[in-house]
Amino acid sequence: MPMNRETAKSEAAKLLDQGKRLDPDQALNFLNSCVAHNYKLLCDDPVVKAEGPWLHTARGRTIFDGVAAYSAANLGHGHPLIKEAIKGFLESGYPTVLGRFMPDPWLALFARKITQLTGFEAFLPANGGVEAPEAALKLARRWAHRERGIASPEIIYADRCFHGRTLTVTQMFDEDDKTAREGFGPFAHGFVRVPYDDVSAIEKAITPNTAAVLLEPIQGEGGINIPKPGYLKKVRALCREHKLLAIWDEIQTGFARTGKMFCWEHEGDAARPDIMCVGKSIAGGFAPVSGILAQRAVMDQFEPGSHGSTFGGSPLSSLIACAALAAIEFEKLPEQATEKGAYVMQRLREIARKAPRIKEVRGLGMMFGIELNQNGPDGHEYTRRLLELGAIVKDTHHWVMRFTPPIVATREELDFALGLIEQAFTEKSRLNSMSREMERLRD
Ligand SMILES: Cc1ncc(COP(=O)(O)O)c(C=O)c1O
């Protein structure tokens, strides 16, 4: 018997109830036994509700999300405009997935919107973030073969970069990052590593085979590394001079995180890339949506059959992205990031003055890195302590704490998180006992 609406409702209610009733220990048990162990859980308290910058847990805690799901939730969790759009979309009976061989209005509207917003002529939709650099690299290689006659194209990329974890970009992890690299070879040829924020290193690395330069405008996962002003513009000029494609990965820095819609805009149109990778907040944290943007002359290297994805650009993910882009505009997110970012930076600098463990605070817009002196507990210890206190502020590369809160967090909410950061970095007795524990572990 086909399922009617009433049965569907009651079955769905049962399903939702299962989530609500699942004992936290049981949830942990399932997560540990049934999920691949490629992530280490920070705590044993499942998150069961999320709103704005707040996470509510099964064991009754409320936690400030100070990394905004790695910048996928720039709009906070559960933005009401996106929620309403999804409800209406489902009620209207629009298709959720079709396969890209069938036209639909939602990809049409999404692509129109994102190209207008960015000033690029064409958009290639995908799903998870890493699919965007992956597609950009394919596109650059094909362009190099066809337009420049390069038989074996090379791509220049930067030390400490992070473009995701597919096989192509896995080799880009630092040589000493054994967990991320070891055992995944052999890697694809044609990739050349240079130091970040060093224009002359790129210039020296260019050969007749160079096709493109792939960079993050600010390195997020690499430690919130902010290049000197003019870096992108100079690399862009170099690319133009040597007929290379400039590829900026804005997956983390995009959609207002740094105070502009895209980070390269801080350097003006002279820093505009040939290919831009987008992801994360493009869908407001509701769905995995990513993609690349380019002008037609480059994008048209992809013809039917050359690249694709079943779900990339599906009607449902396109609708969600349309709603997220509308929300980003409605909230004036870049302006919010600039204004709140200046306040947070000032407060973090005040905290740093009182906290000898902090070596440096750096940031742009609402993207902050708190670098620690390497003579005491490392970032992971502080991540755990901050979570105990009530905020997620996450370490990267051991010695940098990443603070990238939802941009919509209010001044009071940000003050709450900043108060906890201050407490974690200035509490004397706790720090001493953490140091003693570290000493013990080292011995
Ligand atoms: C700059 C950058 N590129 C690509 C990715 C990969 O995105 P995803 O984890 O969604 O595949 C990330 C993720 O953090 C990122 O920061």
C-alpha cells in the first residue's frame, strides 16, 4: 500500500522522536561503533538543537559556536528565511533532485543570482567544498592543454594551504603532516609548492608548463595566515603577465567572513581571480553546496560529459542557496562583519595584553587567529577548556586558536564568548595545573 499523507506524518513524527529520545550514551556508542574514525569527538554530549550562535546539547548545556561550523554558519544556525523557504518549497511539490539533464527554475535562479553577485559570467555547481578546488584544477588543466598547448600542466599552490581532502589536494598538506598525507600516495603529478605570502617565490616557480596559481586569500585551517596587503593583486598581475589562471579558494573566506562579500575584494578589482571557489556559507549551513565561478571563455572548457555531479545544482540545494544569498543580503552580512569584527579585535587585543600565553592576535572582519606561545599548554588544551566553559574556539596546527563566530551573533553574545576566552587565558591556578599536566605527559 503506498504511503498516504497521514501515515507519512506519523512515521516522520516517530523518526523525529527517535532523535529526541536517543540516550546520549547510546548516541556516542553508535557514533563510535558505526562511523569511520576520521574525526575525534571533543566531548560526549550530542548537540540536539541549534539557533543563531547557540548549540544546545542532550545533557542540557548551551554552548557558543565560536567557529560557526568552520564558517559554514556565517548566518548562524537555522536562519528563519532559509527555514521558511525550505518549508514552502517542499509544500509546493517542487522536485528535490532531477539529474542535471532536466531543466528546473531553481538552478536557473541560483546561477543567475550568484553570477550577478560576483560579476562572473558562469557558475558550475557542486556539493561539498573540496569539489570546488577539484573542479577548478580540472578546468585549469584543460584550459592549459587547449589554450596554451601545455602537454603537462603544472599548478602552483602554497605551503600550509587547505583545500579539502580528496586525492588531488591531499598532497598539498605539509610534508610533516603525516596523519593527513601518509599512505595516500602515489599523488598526481603537476603540483608545485611555494611559501605562502611570497610573490617572488611564485615568480621563481613559474615554468613554461605553469597553468595556474591556487591560493586562499587568507589561510584558515593553516592558522589564520593573513598575507601582506597587495599579495593577491601582485599574484594576479603575475598571472596575467605569464598567461596563468589565478584561482582563489574563497570557501572559508567568502560570504562576508572577512568584512567583504569575498576576501579578494579588499584589494579591489585588480585582485579578481579567473576562477573563484565557493562553498560553506553559500547555503547558510543547511546543505552541502559549493561551486566555481569563471568567465565564459574559461568555463566553456567544460562541455557536456566533461564534468558533473548528480546532486550538484539540484533544485533543493539551489533553492537553499538562493535563500541563503537573500538572507546574506538582507542581513547586510559584510557590514556586520566589519563593524563587529573591529570590536572583537579590540577586545581580543585587550585580552592578549593580560594573557602571557598569547603571542599574537590577528584577523580580518570576523576571522580571528589567537596564536599561543609554544611554552605551555597547546591549543588543544585550550579548546577543551573553552568547551568546558561553554564555547567552541578551535585549535589548528597546535598553536593557533581559531575564532570565527557566526557573523549575526549580537554584541552581548560575542561578549559572552569573549568573556570565556578571557577566563581561559587568564585563570592562574588552572593554567598552572594544565602546565604541570603537560610536563607530566612529556616526561
Ligand atoms: C579554503 C577551504 N577550501 C576547501 C575546503 C573544503 O571544504 P569541505 O570540507 O566542505 O570539503 C575548506 C574546508 O575547511 C576550506 O577551508
